[in-house]
Amino acid sequence: MVTEKYYSLSEAAEILGKSKETLRRWDREGKLHALREPISEYRVYKREDINFLLKPLFDELDIETDNSEAPIKEFKVLELFAGAGGLAIGLEKAGISCVALNEMDKWACQTLRENRPHWNVLEGDIKSFNFEKYRGEVDIVTGGFPCQAFSYAGKRLGLEDARGTLFYEFARTVKEVNPPICIGENVKGLLSHEKGETLKGMISILNEIGYNVVPVKVLKAINFKVPQKRERLILVGIRKDIDVKYEYPRPYQSIYNLSDALKKGKLYDTDVPKSEGSKYPQHKKDVLDLVPPKGYWRDLPLELQKEYMGKSFYLGGGKTGMARRIGWDEPSLTLTCSPAQKQTERCHPDETRPFTVREYARIQTFPDDWKFAGSISQQYKQIGNAVPCNLGKEIGYSVIKFLNDYYLSLSKPK
Ligand SMILES: C[S@@+](CC[C@H](N)C(=O)[O-])C[C@H]1O[C@@H](n2cnc3c(N)ncnc32)[C@H](O)[C@@H]1O
């Protein structure tokens, strides 16, 4: 069987974002026909069949969805773990004012200050700040706290049990500020972290400090005008005295691709500005030279596949992100904090190099005039860590809608 023309079951599942079991069922039901490898009898899928299934994503036009919502008064956010400001920019674009941002990385703080001299950047470890002075001053507390395990004793977790973790600091701040709504943001992996116990603990802690958690959702950035297949888990807490429903932003139908990110078009008025970027080491470049757009390590000659993948070659699984060259007509795979790192290469479609800093920023939907401080690798890190600005903006609209409804409900006679 010629592997360049086929995907294995796990590769097809990964590309389509479905489970292997779903694909097996589709095969049984005749929805997506699989062929069988002659010797192993494993299912394989024709690449053209998989690409055909992805196509409607790119073609559909967006007619009905518009999440935008104007605030009825000034709404203020305290943004924790602010990084280079991806979420903060998005919230600002939606119409929310940033009252203060906390971040401990000095380069990220410099980025925030240089771009928004009027923002109140609180530089330093969150542990050293007390946020009580923002009580009653802030409508929203947001934060992408890094995910850490708690120690369990098989009981319902309370705030004190999480002491020492950054989620504790997030929850402590929410408790000090007591806003109507808080939003935690994290990687999708939090769903399965410690078999789901970590997330369960977070929900029970928010409950203890007076917040009901809306059923957790993973938002796909591609559904929110971001040309990248990034996913973020959103944890929304609503103060318990409030009887107003929060609704997640509705997904848009049109999907943007790399061409929309880097070329003049629907997302940007100009082609991407020139900028610095890192390079691949020579060996990696020689390997990636052999990979076509939308291709990956499977497109290499067999011997080179084995050499490049090392042990991973024998471990099975799709690993479609390794030695990957992105195509112009697809969204980018998730950007990481370092663009030349093994296992997650996302090569430029026409040139054998990683995306430049400004290309990275575009794929994360940062504005072109947002400058990043520090060395090139510091800049990549700040961009790779961010919530895509366009996703942040849609989250912002959903919060504005909630706060509008909340403040209007206060003024209605009971
Ligand atoms: C995932 S990034 C947040 C990205 C940001 N929300 C954005 O959209 O650009 C997490 C950030 O938390 C910061 N951080 C980690 N530990 C911290 C601490 N103890 N105090 C303050 N900031 C911290 C990191 O420096 C990093 O910038």
C-alpha cells in the first residue's frame, strides 16, 4: 500500500477531530469507507476522502452569526496571567476596559506597557499581590492559570486544599474581588488531567467561594475567526446571587485559513509585514524540503521516516504534527511557544522555514502594530502562549451580553 495516498485510522481520526471508534462506526454504517491493509488488515483511508470531508468547513459562508454586543455601561476587567495580552486585546476589542493586568514575566510586562502605556500592569508573582482594592471596582476577573495537580484525600475540595497552586491564586483573587463573573481559561487537556479530578476540584472550589460554574466548554478557535486549530477550555463562574444565564459565543461557520492570515484579504487589509524569525537547523531543513504543503513525516522516503522519527516511528499513532508543512488553504495547526521544536514543526507552505514572528502573531490574530518585547525566542513564547485575540473578542461579547442582562435585571422592579 502506498502510504502517501492513505491515512491510518489514528491519523484520519486526528485530522477529522473524531475518535477512532467514531470512524470505525462510520465505516460500518457506510458513511466513510475504509480500505484494509493487505497484511495487517488495519483500516486505512484515502487522503482524498478525508480532504473531501474537511472541504465544507472552508466553503461555507457565514450569514447568520453575529455575536457582537455593545456594553450598556463601562465594564471593567482584572486580567491575571496576562502574558503578552492576547485575551486582554480581545476583551478590549469587544469593548471591555482593562483596569489592571498581572503578569510575572518581565518581557511580557514590557510588551503590555509599550503597547498600552495607560494599562495598569502589575508586574510580579501573583502570590505577592492582594487584590481587595478592586472589590466593587471590577465586573470580570479573567485568567489563564497554568494547570497543576492538587493533592487529594478523596474528599470535596475547598480553597485551602489548593494552596500552592496557581489555580488557588486565581480563586483567591476572585474571592477578594467578588465580581459578577469570572473566567478561567486553560488547555483542553485540563478535562482529562488526573482523570478529570483536577477540573472537578476547581469547580468545587469556585462553588465554595460563591460561584456556580457554567457547564465547561472547549472552544475551537477556528470557529471564531482564527486561522488556527487551537482549542481552549473555558471555565465560567457566575456569582451565586445572580440569576442570569451566561451563554457561550456562538460559532461562526466560515473558517479562515493560512492564506487569510498571511495575505491581504478577509482578515487583514495588507500582506503580513516582513519580520525576523528563527531558522531550522540544516538537517531539519533537508528533511522538510521533501515534505509538500499539507504533508508531514509520512511523505518522506521510508528510510528517512525511520531516521527522523526515531522511536516514535514504531510507536504507532498519527503524529500528524511532526515534520508538518502547512498548506495555504487550511488553518494552521496550533502554534507552540517555540517554532522549531521537534514534534511540532509547522513549516511555511512555500519556503522551508518556521513562520516569522509577525506571521506567528497573525495566526494568533494579533494586530500588526502590536509589538513584542525581548529576544526572538521571548517573542515567539509570548505569542505561542496567548489566547488568540479574535477568540478573546468573542468571549468578550458573551461577557458583555451577560453583564448587560445582569445590570438591566437589577434596575427592573421585582
Ligand atoms: C498561558 S499564558 C497567558 C496568556 C494570556 N492570557 C494571553 O492571552 O496572552 C500564562 C502566563 O502566566 C504567567 N505566570 C505564570 N506563573 C505566574 C505567577 N506566579 N504570577 C504571575 N504570572 C504568572 C506566565 O508568565 C504566562 O505569561
